[in-house]
Amino acid sequence: MDFEDFIISPRNFKTESWQIGNRITKDIREDSIVLLFVSDYRGAGGDAEVQDFTAVRKEFYKLSQMDFEIPVVDLGDLVSGKSVQDTHYILQEVLSACHYKRAIPVIIGGSNDFAFSLFSALNFHKKSINYTQISNIISLQQGETINEHTFLSKIFGAKNFSIKNYHHLGYQKHLNEMDSVRLIKEVEFDIIRLAEMMNSTEKTEPFFRKADLVTVNCDAIESFSEPFSMNPQVNGLNKREICAYMKEIGLSENLKSVGIFNYNIYSENQLNHQLLAQMLWYLIEGINIQHSHPKERHYELFYVLIDDRQYAFRRDTFSNLWYFGDDENIENCIPCSRKDFDEAKKGWLNARLTKI
């Protein structure tokens, strides 16, 4: 099957030389960032007709290209399959083509269940995946049909899937069934409430640092004037906060795939399109900043004594980011925050750091 037959190429836009649209190409390139827009919302109770992302593109293309070096590709709009499963299959073919070229696919639109396709395609190329999701809902419903309520249980339950860590950020207690929350905690995956993400990214940055896959459910973003997402919420991350988190996603040292799902493509509100465009821009900025960082790092070692037991922390002298563990291989240490180190000096060790 030739997946190009299922993609509608984007139209051309007139842009200035300083704008990011002036450097966007339409074919997958090695080591590039590949944007693909998806219209299949059947997993969130919507329809599958091809939607017009022109308004989002107009807002995105006119943003500054700064000094970005990594090529940006706008592959176009994915045509939905006859069934949701067909769309998942086609999308996984596109994603796999990106991974073969070491490109980072960024999927925009579609319902939240397409996170399953991102995980499945990446799992074919890499084992022991670190997956971080920003979502206000934790749903582990069972069922044959894949949708936004069942996809997570299908990821956890698939025998051929290899998940190393799962971090769920932005959940809201009043929206969730406690059994699902309890189950996630029992298997010792991390759950972070919305309140812990507000105002600053410092506390939750460690959950993005080694992420291979990050997906964002737009339902976790507060709506203003008109619904921003398919299941709009009055409470959520605000405009500045989500852009800051998109930059943190881009700064991940291992990032290989990104999804932004449940965006309300039926909206005609320019500010909604503008926010989504700027979310993409901050993601791309983060990826470019991470790409410019030196590959060889040096670490300062600190020991903290708690109840007659010694614990090691390491600080990256370039990025000023912190790790927990005394293994000389930093990949075997746990990303943490400066606050974790400061609290350890006071005698309190974050329980997350001693789970492994």
C-alpha cells in the first residue's frame, strides 16, 4: 500500500522570508520534523470527514522561523479510512516511514485514541518506551473497539508492547473514576494533578526529559470564548502554560513522536487556531534547542545522608538539570528536580525516586 494515496498535500501560502512557512517542505526528509493533520474524530464521538486545517496553517506559517536548523515538513492531511481501524493502520504506515528516516512525526488533530498508533509504530522500532501523556482523564475501560476511553488499556495490555515508564500529567480528580487512578498508582506509574502543573514547569520537567513519546489531549487545556477541544473544560492548563509545556516536550533528549489530539477542528475561532499554531511553534523551538546542546555532558556528584543512608544526586553542569542515582551511566539515573535535591537535604526523599 502506498500511503501517499491517503494524504492530501497542503496548499501553498505566500510567506515572508523570515516566516517559518518559507522553509517548510512537503516530503519526508531525514532528521526532520514532520507535521501530519488528522480529521478522524470517531474515537471521540465525532465524524471522519476531511476537515480544513487551512486556518491553523495560516496562523502557523506566519510565525518566525528564528534560527531554526531542523527541517520542517508539512506532509498534509490524512484521509480517514472506512473504519477507525483503517485510519489507525494508514497512520502507522506513515509513522513508520518517519521513524525509518529518524524524523520526528507530529500528529495534529484526530481523537485521543490515535496515541495508540503512535505507540504501536514506535514500538516496532524501539523497545522500552518512555511515554508521557498530558490529559485530564485517566480511562482504562475495556472493549474491542478502540476509542479515547479504551486506548490506554490496550497499550498496557498488549503482549508485544514494551513500556518502560508511563507518566500521566494534568488529571483532574473531579472528572475521573477512582478505580482507574488507583490502578495506575498500583503499577507504580506516575500521576500528576493539574494543580501541580500550574504556574511553572519546574516540578514536572523531569517527566519529559527522557520521553520517547508524548501525547497531548487538548481536553486538558482550558477553553476560552469557544470550545478549544472536543470535550471542553472550564479548568485546565492556560494558554501560556501549554506553550511552556510544548517547549518542554521539544526539549526531551529522546523525543521520537508527538501527538496533539482532540483539538476542536470544527471551531471557527481564530484564537483557537492561533493557540494551536503557537503550540506547534514552541514544540519546534524546544526540539531545535535540544538539537544544539552538546552531546558530551559532565556531572557534579552530591551525596545526601537520610536516616544513616547515603543517596546520590547528579547535576548536569551544562543544563543545570538534576538526576537521582550514583550510576556512572546517566541513562540509569532518574531525572529529578532541584527541589527534590533541596528537600532531600532537609531529610525528605521523594518516594518516586526510590520506586526502582
